[in-house]
Amino acid sequence: MMSRSLLVLVATLLSGVFSAPSPPHTRRGVTPLSSAELSSLAPFTQFARAAYCPTSKLTGWTCGDACNALPGFQPTLVGGDGNFVQIFFVGFWPLQNTIVVAHEGTDPTQLVSDLTDVNIIRGNLDSTLFPGVSSSVTVHDGFRNEHALTAPKILAEVKRLMAAKNTKQVTVIGHSLGGALAELDALFFTLNLPAGTAIKAVTYGTPRVGNPAFAQLIDSKVPDFRRVNNELDIVPIVPGRFLGFAHPHGEVHIISPGSAVSCPGEDDATDSQCQIESVPNILEGNILNHLGPYEGIYIGTIFCT
């Protein structure tokens, strides 16, 4: 029997085998990242890596290299089983005075993983969780349903920690499917936390989550948003734009170790150094780049050491 992880990858990646021609866009040019800017991403990469570790190790923050790279982090809520519910954790990071919420992703080496990627249907967001969002905004049904499994519990803990730690900063992080959940979190927290809360999102190898209206909503509500793509990773180009999906702004494309660029716009950055041009379809990509290295750091279950 095919593992759920493989079903996830096959169903999602097949949606990007053929890509519709890109509409014409004005080239605005990329901005190279300095070595300092690249290095500043490392802590967030380690949080994304930690989310693949067993909950027993996350509770005591003893998950090996990833946890050791983030001394002082205080996990307060750990959940999921890595099967029917993606592993997640919430905690306080004193170094940046922020609450951190991180989600496990889909790992091609994992025997059992989330099946939600199989459903390529788009639907509206739950108005209870996402109040005031227009019906023109649609997202991947599977991502939406997975997010809803843990959203209320995570929100309650975030609110409790914000009060306990006297902070108005929340950072959401994830890789692969976990990146999609973090993207939804970014909007969810913006709509449900007090005005003045600073939401930061950093995702890695994230597939497209919703339609252009959703991408534009992220643009307007979550200005501090970065989605990091690694070299020829094929996951960020699926589901295909021809299926009505689009990425928000914030692309950072690692071209090679030590070299990365910030790409302009949303999913319309057609510069040759950005993901759409680098990987026009999945046949020209490399799935191994999905796992890293993200500036020397690999993300996935087998890298929880």
C-alpha cells in the first residue's frame, strides 16, 4: 500500500506537471540578499526543522541539533501525531520576545503523513475562524481542513502566552505542508489577535495555498512575510496556476549555497533567478532540493538529530 506521504507528493506534484504560459509581467528585477540577511534566516530554519521531531522531544526541547541551535526557547504547547494531525508546537522565544508557532510538513521519507494534499479542490475559508473574509477568497480544501483541526487550541495558547509574556509579537513557521499551515496561521492570527499585534511569517518550500484573491489578502494583511524556496525545489510551483492558485509576495530564492535573491511581486516574478523561471514545470526540478540544504540546514524527519 502506498504511504500517505507518497500520496501527498504524487497528488500535489501531478497538479504541476503542465503549467500554463505565464501572463506578461513587467520585470522589476531581483534584490540579492547579503550574507548577513541569509544568516538571519537560520533560527527560523531550525524551528521548521524542529517541527519534524517527536512530540516527546519537543516538550522538553531536547530535539537535538535544532533545539540546541535555539537555546532558551520555551515550548508550552505541543500536539499532533505526525499522522492524522501534523505535529505542531507553540512557545516563547525570549531572544526575539516573540511567540513562535511551528508546524510539521509533508516529508517524502515519512511512512505515514497527512493526506490533505490529495484534494486539489478550492473552497471558502470558515467564517468562524476567518471573520470578514470575502467569499471571493478560496484556498486548498485540504490545507484549510488540516488548519482547522488545531487552530482554536493554538489561538488560545497564543493569547495566553501574549498576556503572560507581555509581548505583541507572533512568528509563524513551517516547511512544505507546514508552510501552508503557517501561511493560513498568519492570516488567522491577524484577524483574531488584538490590533497592533506584529505577525511575522517565514515558510520553506511551501506549495501554493489559495487563489489570487487569497494571495492579495496575505499581501495586505501580513506585510512581514517570507517564503523561502531552495534551488530547483518543485513543491513551490504546485498546485499549478492554471488550477487557479497563486503565491503571495515575499519570495526568497536560494540559487546556490551562499547566494539568494529576493523576488518582486507575488507569483508574477518572472526573473530567471526566481522559482517560476528556474523551475517552469516539475520535470525540470529536483525534489531533493525540497529537503535542503537551506544554507546548510536540512529539514525533514530524518534530519531530526
